[in-house]
Amino acid sequence: MPLSESGNRLMRQLRVPQRSCVICRQVKNKRDLIRLVRNGDEISIDTKGKMPGRGAYLCNSVVCWKAALTKNRLDQVLRTKLSDESRERLVEYSKNMSKQGSIE
Ligand SMILES: [Zn+2]
């Protein structure tokens, strides 16, 4: 393996990708946020961070999810109209989200 390649890998380990929550604007490590991806009118939860499409990041926090879902903020951010089905799925997801913690 050429030297430059191992150098690049080291860089990647040192640099943690940062993203900001579309609701509270807090910048966090990417792995501490949940990525939502719009595919047509469908919104999916991208657990692996690899789905193509327009994405938005939300905190792993019920507060932000509630804000996103109740005020149509997510619709605005993703420039779509959430289908009832998608919304329902996201609401369910946020309900299962731990109410423990997330209060910092
Ligand atoms: Zn947030």
C-alpha cells in the first residue's frame, strides 16, 4: 500500500463528520444524528447513512422530532409534502425513541 493511502485513512479517523440538526441547528457528530431521506414523496429513515436522495439530519431527541413533525418543518426542509404514511411511520419511530436521556 502506498504511503499516501495510509495517510488518508488516518485523516479520516481523526476527523469526525459533523452535521447540524435541521430543527435546533445544533452541530453534532454525524453518528449522533438520524438521517432522513426523501425519495419522491416517501421519507425514509436512513439508518446506514447511505441512501441516495435529499437528506435531512435530526437529533436523536424526541423534542426535535416532535417539532419536525408537528409544525411541518420537515416538509419545508425536504421541500415536499409528507404522505400520511410517512408521517405516521416517523411519529411511531419517535415514540419508540428513548425518553430516557436526550436531555442535556
Ligand atoms: Zn435537534
